[in-house]
Amino acid sequence: MFKKFSIILSIILMINNCSNKQDNSFTIDYEKYQLDNGLNVVLHEDHSDPLVAIATIVHVGSNREKPGRTGFAHFFEHMSFNDSENVPRGANRTMISELGGTRNGGTWSDGTMYYEVVPKDALEKLMWIDSDRLGYMINTVTEDALEREKQVVKNEKRERVDNQAYGHTDAIIRKALYPKDHPYNWTVIGELEDLQAATIEDVKEFYNKFYGPSNATLVVAGDINIEETKELVNKWFGEIKRSNEVEEPKVQLVTVNETNKLYYLDKFARLPEIRITFPTVQEFHEDSYALNTLGRLLADGKNSPLYKEIVEQRRLAPSTSASQNSYEIAGKFTIRVRGNSSVSLDTLYTAIMKGLENFDSNGVNEADLKRIKAKQETGFYNNISSALDKAFQLGIYNEFAGDPGFISKDVENIKNVTKEDVLRVFNKYIKGKNAIITSVVPETQPELILTGSKEAYIKEEEIVQDAEKEFDANANIEYEKTASIHDRSEPALGDLPLLKVPDVWQGKLSNGINIYGIEHNELPLVQFSLRIDGGQVLDPIDKIGTSVMLASILNEGTENKTPAELEEAIGLLGARISISSDLEALYVSGNTLSRNLEETVSLVIEMLTQPRWDSKAFDIVKSRRLTSIKQSKTRPQLVSINALRKQLYGQTHPRSFPVGGTIESVNQITMEDLKEHFYKYVSPKVAHIHIVGNINKQKAQNALKKLGDNWSGGQVNIPTISNVEIPPEPKLFFIDIPSAKQSAITIGKPIVQGSDPNHYKLQVVNNRLGAGSSARLFQTLRIEKGYTYGAYSNISENQFQSTFLAYGQVRSNVTLESLEIFRELIKDYSDTFEESDLEKTKNLLIKQNTRRFETLGNLLDMLDTMSRFQLTKSYIEEQQETLVKMNLDEIRGLANRYLNEKNMIYVVAGDAKTQLSQVKEFGYGEPILLDRDGNKDF
């Protein structure tokens, strides 16, 4: 996987020890030392949960590559998850999830990270796996493994770049902004021809040059004993051979001598997008802090000049964005606006320039600067809420700033940004400066391109049938094992931590709302959700999307506050309040410092009882909803899933429509519809409050009391949704996505309600089929065949009939083969499920329970599940007891009854020109053609 790991640069006025005493600095406790081989080690002890997180940060990203061998850092990350000398084949990918943990990796321009979280009994086993990857994997690399990962990375690029709207924009900007020999000239995933040309010798050269311990930081954070952990680190990592020193990359800032306008006609885009990119400075440069604040001031919030000019006044786009991206050796500042349908980018560019002109004239508003800084404190705590989050921060600061404690200096630098600093960097880097300006528009609308733009060159991959090189994923590996002082065989597990479910308290407000709460004092935060049952289930069938639009407009001010004033009031508290709606409920979600809870609740009451009903806001909300619907049609997997639901549930079931409606239904919704829905259905009679964090029952009830006293409403009758019939036979549908490099496959059927006793059992049944990277779908389609970046299955949890889905995006020229694999794995699942599978499933799910209570979000989910399905406080223990009692016959019986492949519907979204004729050979009759809305008649 490739991504940018952002060092948190949004921290201000930190609070220590969950008290109200303010301090000017913040530190995360740690101990740092270095092994004799040069490996930097950082340890953080946190006994709040029986978990351990390990992060290994290697100081090698795409900026260490050379032209002709681009994408190597990311490709090597993939290779590192394969075999190593002392860990059994495939265990690197399967064992951690079977231990109840989670793992992944990421590569960005400047570095690569590997990370895992496991129950603390698996700490030494994790060290065994991670140390083998860092020090003992290179001898096990084979041609077959090399070829498989080439296919996997290609599939990742197809899924995340080639088959995505605006997926090529980053590559266009990089090539225009940076010279050919600059390390940021190419994307992290690189060029496919470079990847295909990679040899084992190239891989070994890259490893020997960059993957030594002296070029890495190891962080162990969580429920550990420092001294015992030091012994384990020395045992497993200490004898890895010391590597040559790696020279630090030098800063290479760039300039743009003249503005360069480029365009790209995007086959997947439905909306026009413009980006204006300015060269700036590297990370930790003094100007980077002010540039970060400038981005927020320009575009973040209803008072920002770009939002006011583009969204509010001219109605050209649903939102605006401006941000500073500081990397290790250079930086860039980007303004991005994705316009409404058919908006000319000339018009949008003029509006952006006017917004910048307004900022130049009006300067920095002190209230906006204060709001941004207030939000940064809460944001910081939210971003260190888990052991893994802390490991990320400590490791990245150590590797890129030279000190895991640099966070204190970073805090100080952010806090010290003044409005004069912001104006200075605006004048230095943005105002009147040359830039790279990209226009990405739908392929059929070249008239929207910014005047004066030249076409950008993007090399499109051509998918040819049977063109990929074959490989044997199970081929024997012969290699010379590295000598080792101590036994590097698999260590035993420690003592399994006991399941400790948090204490849940319950209460009731004067208006009848039930409260569910958990006191959790690790951070000075409170998180809450108010669920009002109903949601899209209550929408008129011809006006689906009413509840989603209502939720949106409730965020747009109150009787006494304009949208901008409401946003400022929330922001000055460092709080977040968001109203949203899904299929079954409307949610008011909030996050705030515990000291500000009462004031935050007062704003919630105002939003719920005094809507503004502003006509201008209604137009913006409606335009934003229509834009979102159009964008959703550019995502093949989502198109495939939505079409399948329509075919499963028919034309009148709430599940047959996408959440938020269709173009046709939203166009019919009026302000009066929203008012009617609000007064009829938004009532405390169907509401439930969940609250977790640094607050006890008494204080929480006191803070929420006003909500009980000031909010009233009538009875709400939520309709009973009848179950639909199970398809009597399998059917195959096809949606044409012209020029798609991948086919999105979705398979599914209706199953039981979320409250059905069999629902949890079916989640257990599904686990080995598709619930992660160690399950059969992923292992077969990605690891064995190399057809996809990922394939999974899951079971939704609805109050009415839930859905089983299996899905994945596969290389287009293996669409038929992938369909056949999906079918065989599902069809044969019951017969091939063995006692060993049941043992793995039980072990995995029992151990995963230790990770269910770490963050405030985890705790809030637990309470929401309790109230939705009327479960007791001990429902997790009860589920675990159910799991332990399940036997092989029951698993097979449930699979035969509910996951019967002969009752499933198949939907493929792909390139009809090359794949439709192939798919006809699947054996389920002539594929039924659908449009992107899932309709047959088009």
C-alpha cells in the first residue's frame, strides 16, 4: 500500500494528565536507545489496554529511487511481506490476524513503515516476525515471488490510480513541478514498465543499500515492561548485521519559472477539477507552519475567502481545499476545487483568484485563527488515542527529526504562528507567483478546460488477454540460511490477557432518552453520539435522500447563528459536531474536551431545536448532494454494489437505493419536504445517547440535562420492513465501464436481520471465507493468483434484513477466471471447512476482543450496538460464549443454509468491449446489462 504518513502539525496548548491545567508543551513518555548494529529503538509503556503496537520506520521512500527504477520503495514493501528465513511460508501475511492482531505497511515519498497491533501475549512472536523481515528475508526472494508481487502492485495501481477519477493528477503535477532528475518527479507507485523490468538483483541491491538497521527506527508501544522488552529487542533484533551508513537526502527546493497550465481528459471523472500548485518548503522549515495555517484560513470553513466566494456566493462547487504538503526535501502548496457539473474551469479559476484577492485585502481574521488553533488541541488528542498512533508519532519524529521528543518543539512552532507570519508566507509563496495549474475534466467535456492549457502526457496501460507472466506461488525455495547465535524458531505465546469489558452505566433524561455511558480517563476528551432512529427508511419512495439532506441542513446554522457563526462557536470550543444520516438513523456526533462538554451540548440543543431553514444553505446542500451522487458513479466497486442491492431488494425496499438518493429523487426534494420530515420524525421518543471519555456518570447526566429539558417531540412510527425473497437461482449482471483496467465483481444475497441469533454466528462462519487477508478469498485471488489487490466478504448489520457480500476488483483480462474462483470458493466453503478452520476462527475472534475497547470510537460503537439491538452490558461475553460452543456441524449447516451460492446474484462492472464476451462463458445465461444506476431499461 502507498500513502503519505502525515506528522501531526496540528497541536496547540496541550493538557497534561487529563487535568484542566494548561501547559505550553506536550510530551509522550518514552525511552530511546540504540543497538550496537545501529537500530534506533523507542519504547513507550501504556497499560490502559492489554495490547502492543510495533512500528518499524525505514528511512527509504520513493525519493531514494532513480529514473528507470521508480516505484521500488513501494514494491519492496510488498516483497517484505512475503517469506523470510525463519518464519514459515505465508505466516507473515496470515499469522498476525490469526493471533487476533492487525498489520499493514505503507510507503510515501520519504519513508516506509511496517506496523502491527496484537494482544500482549503475542509480543515476542511479533518480534520474531518483524526481525526476520528486517534482517533475514532477502535470501528467500524468488522469481515466482517477484512476479506475483509485480501483479499485485499493478492491480493496486489499477485500483487506486487507473480506475479512479482524477487518479493521474498527482503524476501530472509531479512531472511538471519537479525536474526529471528530482526525486519527487515520479509518484510513489512509480511507472509500470520500471516495475515490470525489476529483477532479483535489483531487489537485493535496494535491500543492501537501504534496509539496514542503522537506517530504521523500531517503536514498541503499549502494555509492556520496559526492561523485559529491551531483552526481547536485543534477542531478536540485536544480531541483525550492521549495514553501511545511508546518507541523509539533501533538501532540493524547486522554482517554477513560468506558470504551466496542463489538462487531462479523464475517462472516469464526472466533474471538472482544478488544482493550483505552488512550490514551497520542506518539513520542519519555519515557513511550513505558517503555510499550514494559511491553507486552513483560505479554504477551511464557511468564513474562509475561497469557500465564501466559490461555494456560497457563486455556487460553483460544493467545497474548497487548500493545504501545505511538506516533504523531506521539498514542499508544495495546493489549492484544489472540484466544480459542480459542467462548470467551466475558466469561471472557477476566476473565482479562486477573487478569493485570494479578498484574503489579500482583508487579511487574517483573529477569530478564525483562534478557532483553528482551538480545534488543533482536540485534534491532537484524537490522533494519539491508541498505542499504534503513539508509535507512529514517536517513530516518525525520531527518523525524520532525529528526536522522538521533537513533538514538543513542533507544538511550540505551531503555537507561535502569528497572523503576520501567515501574511508573510502568502506574499512570499502564493500571491502573484508562478504555479502548475491542472485541469482534469470528463472526457466528453473538453470545453471546460482552462484556457491556455496544454495536454498532459499520461501513458495508459493496455490490458492484453493472457499477457501476464505465469508464476507458481507454491514453488519450493532454496537458499542458504544465515547463521544465528540464538534459536530463531517460533517462540511461544505469553499468557492470554483476560477479557475485561468496560463498565457501562445507564441513565434516562426527563424527555425519555436513554443514556449509555463509559468512563474512560486516558485522555481529556469526551465523545458522544445521539442516534435518532429512522433515517432513510422514513424517506418517501420518490424522494429518497430527504433524511440525508435534512441532516446536512441542520449543520447549516440555527435561528440565532449563521452557518459561519455556528462553525465559529463550535470551533472556539475545540469541538466537532456533525449531523448525518444513514439507512436506519440520523446521528448527531460530537467530540470535545471534557471541560467544554456543557457548552458543546448547548450548541447541539440549538441545532436540534432551532434549525435555520436558510434557502441559500438549502441550495448549497442540494447541489452538494447531487455532486456527491455524480462522483459516486465514478467508483466501479460502489457502482457494482449499489446495482446488486437494487436487483436483490427490488424497486420499493429502502435497501435498494443508495444512501442519499439518486439524481432523480434528490431533484424533487424541497425545503418543505425537509421541514415536514424534521417535525414529524426528529424526536426524542426514538433517540438514544451514547457518551464515553473523561467524564463520570453524574457529570455526564448534568451536562446532558438541558437536552432532556429543552427538546420534545411526538411519537414516531418506524415502519416494519418485510424480508425479500431469496433469489431462487443465480443471475449474472454486467455494467459497462468503458476502458476500465479492472473489473469490479460483487456477489451477494439477503440473509437474516441483525437481531437474529444467527447473525453473530454467520459473522463467525464468514471469517475464514473473506474477513481479512488471511481468509480464503484474499489468499487465493491475491496471494496465489495475483489477480487482485484485495478480495473480501462481509455481512452487514441491519435492523432489518442484512446482506452477505463478496467483492473485489480484478485485472480485467482475468474477469471470467476470477468469477469462477469466487463461485468455487463460496460453493465449496461448507464442504471444505475443517476443524482446523474452526479452531483458527475461535482463536482469532477471542483474541480480537482485546482490541475492541482501546479508543473512544471503539467504546462508542459498543454502546451503539447495545442500544440498536437491545443487548445487555454483557453481550460481548455472551457472544464469546456462543463462539466457544459452536461446532463443525453447526458451521457447515449455517454455511449451507445462508451462504448457498445457488441463491446469489453476481454483478460485474467492467469494460464490455473486452470482457462481456468472456463473461458469457460463465454458465449463468446471457449477462443482463444494467446502467450505472442498476437499471435494466436504459
